[in-house]
Amino acid sequence: MGWVHDTDYAPACEHEGYPAAVLDDGTETSVHTEPIRIRVSGWRAACECGWRGTQFWPRSAFRGWTSSIAPDEVAGFATGHGAYGEWFEHLHAVLPGLAVHDAAQELADARETLDQAVATARASGASWTLIGNAAGITRQAAHERWGVAYPAPPRTTGTTTRSAR
């Protein structure tokens, strides 16, 4: 199992990265059987699209590592470095729209968070002046943006009034 970019950007689905085991003859394998294990000379970043990373991590640099599966320092998923980091750079280089997609998604998420914060503030009685100041905009701009969706909560003064007829 390799790495995929957690997104709904369809072109990214064609790219699954992984640390490829490089054998003593220079070929790569994803098979990790005993006969293969002893032939692994190191690892490099790879992608299902055919791309291969330039950095090679020799097995000899990891004394005592006997597995054909790359050590965590090589895989780099937890740190964002190593083979994962190199694959991630490849992914963004071949998919320039991915960064735009991800930024747009982050913006949509931030707007939703902001709208929820405004709703909570209005429900607790916050004024448009307070909300505008907190959002870095004027009271009027805050009211125009959120006033219809988040009107003032009903006032409760504790006194009863009579309506005039």
C-alpha cells in the first residue's frame, strides 16, 4: 500500500506513491519474499504513473535493517520527508491544478468555520460591531455579509409589556 493525496481532485487519483525496493541488478520490485529480501540494495521514491525519484537510499546506510520494506526514515510519510517528500513534490509538479484545488477547499472550509463562529457569536448576543471588528471588517460589511443568515436573537428583558391597540 502506497500513498495517495487525500483529495477529491480526480487527476490525483492516478498517482500512488511508494518507496520502491531496488534490487542488486537495478530493477525494482514490490514483492517482498525471502529470495527478494536478500537482493534489495536500497530504495527510491516511485509513482504508479511511472515516475521515479532521483534520490537513492542505500540499504547499507541502515545497519541491521534486514527487511525489503523501506525503513520509516526512508519512507518518510510521518515526517513528510524521504521518499514521500520527493513523491509529494512530483505530484504537485505534474498536477499544477492540485495546489489550486487544495487551496480552494481550504478556503471553503475556512469560510464554513467563520460562518459557524458568526452564528455562535450572534446567538450569544454579539453585535455587528464586535463581529466586524473581530473579522477585520466594518460593522456594516459584517451585517451585509451575515445579517440575513444570522439575525439578532430575540431579546429577553424579563419584563412584560402590553401592546397598544
